[in-house]
Amino acid sequence: MRASGLDRTLIQPVHLTDDAGAGELLASLDGALRSLKIARRLVGRCLADALRQPAWLGGR
């Protein structure tokens, strides 16, 4: 991906749940994580935020 020169944001949810989605997202440049489980609602919010926030592109 890095070598392509394309703008990108990689989002990698691991274990999706149907929980209410309360809590905070963790955006990491080095692969750090808090938990392997995440609510689908939070992933959706993360995807929408990534589209609206150019700062998320390419780890800038």
C-alpha cells in the first residue's frame, strides 16, 4: 500500500459485536490495540470519520 502512492486509510476490525457501541475508538499508526472486539456501530463511525477527515489519509 505505501509503495502505491495512493491516499489510503486502513481500518482493520477484528471481532465485530452487536454491542451498543459506547466507548472510544483507537487510531494507531503502529498497530497498537486495546481489544480485539469492537461494536459494528463504532466501526461504521470510524469509516464515516475517515472519509470526512483528510488527516487520516496515509497516516499523516
